[in-house]
Amino acid sequence: MSRHVSCAIVCVAMCIAGASCSRHDARASIRVRIAGGPRDATFFILANAIASLYAKLPDLSAEGLETGGTIENINAVENGNAECGLGSADLVYNAYVRGTARLSQPHLHLRGVAVLFPNALHITTRADSGVLALSDLAGKRIAAALPGDPVPTGQDSRMDAIDGAIAALAPHHKRPETIAIGMEDAVGALEQRRVDAARFYGGYPFRPVTEAAQRYPIHVVEFDDFASSLAKGRYPFFKPLVIPAGTYPGQANAIRTVAIDNVLVCRAQLPADLVYRLTLTLFRGLSSIASVHASVRQIDPENGAATPIPLHDGAGRYYRERELFR
């Protein structure tokens, strides 16, 4: 074989390889960024787990983004800095209809993809404190160790609802005194008895509650049916939830509390076919990512369509087909 022929073959091979790479790049040209949360937090872990599912699709690249949490996620999707994001249902709804403290106009670019796992309210006390029931919290010092931003008015309507429930149960006592501190500080403040209780809000098992239970015996205050109805009557996003026995160290019995759902949202401008495939891939892949965090096992496809804002057309197609082809 002549040198010229050999060179020609090499050139043709390089061109074919280059064309193949170009076609592969074209197939993987769709980028999906999922706004999650602080590193090692549940939202960040889940965003990366979902991204790992999406990255297996032949034409997608996907990644979970480290963020400050729900409000930053909502704003990122609204502004186009992320294609998808995780958020608490109440804050997503507030953003859609009114905006956030940072962006005060309605976030009309948001669309629902799926309801995910619930964020449970853990009102935690020391087991030896004598504060056992919701009514016992009247007049007590409570550390508000809650992630997420307040609603645009600057008031935390979730906690106002809980305080109202406490006041209804103990009408002749003072309302609780709320002390806003960080989660790690709340664990220490409770240990040192600088507060009587701490409010933790997250998917179970929630790391700060686990850490508290590992350091000292704790008690998580229960919500009976009446207390749950009082909370829901003051804040419709609350729903009853049972934390299974054994979720936390020393927890022998199941605990009834209230919770607010988390949701996956996306930009309204995403193509319907893309969002259909993202929704389908999410639910088909739940079993493969169930080990990343216990919250994944709490995602119920039966509730997926119940987002607090309008569903994206692509997600709506998935839920319609799911009903038709059961």
C-alpha cells in the first residue's frame, strides 16, 4: 500500500470518527440542571440522584446544583438558570401566584412535574423536659430551626399556624416564644436547655433530629387528629403524617405529626416531549435510587400529579397515559 493511499485512509477514518463524535454531541445537546440545596442536605442528594437517572438518556446531560434551598431553586427555574428544581409545595405556590422576597412578581414560568416526598414537622424536646404534648408548648421557648425562606410578607405562615394551634389547645396561656437560630445551634440549645423545644422541618429521617437523639434522649411531640385539623385549618398545605417507629434512635413507637409535600418543578418553556420523558424516567427509576436517602421511598406515583401549580403539558401527558394503561 502506497504512502499516499495510507494517508488517505487515515484521513477518511478521522473524518468518520469526527462525524461520529459530532453526532454523539448533538444527541447529548440537551442540558438539564436540577436546582437542589446545600451540599449533603436531602434536596442536594435527591437532585443528584434524579440527575443520574436523566443522564442515562442518550440525548441528555444532567447535573444537580448546589443551592441555598427552595427559594433559590424557584428563582433559578424562573430565571432560566436551571431547567428543574426542588421545592416545598407552599413556597412554590406562593412564588407562582405572588413571587418571592427576592423576586416579587408572580413566577409564571414555573410548572409542576411531580409531588415528591413530604417534609415532616419534628417538634423536638428533651425526653426529661416534661414537655410532651402540643399544649405543653404554650409559653415555652422554641428554637425555629426551619430551612427555607419565609413568604414575601416576611412572616412564616407555617409556624404561625402551629402557634395558633397551640393557643387553641391552651387558650389561657401565653403563646410560645420563637427563637430563630440555625439547625446545628438548635440541637445544642436544646441539649443545654437554653430552649424548651426545637422545630425541625424536613424529610425523615432528618439529620439534625438524628444527631440530637444520638446526643441525648429526645421526644417528638405528637399531633392527634384534633391538633392536625387545627394546623390544617390555619394552613391548608399541612397534611397528617406518621413517622414510623425506629426512624430515630430510641424511638419505640410511630409518631403522628404534620407535613408539607415537596415538589419537582420545571420551566414552562421546556418542550413537552422532554418533560414527558423526564417524568417517565423519574418514576421508572425510583427503585434504582431508593438507597440514596429514605425520602426516595416515600415518593408515591399515585400522588405525583397533585402539584400546587399547573402541571407542565409533558408531565400531564405522562399522568394521563398512566391512568389509561394501568
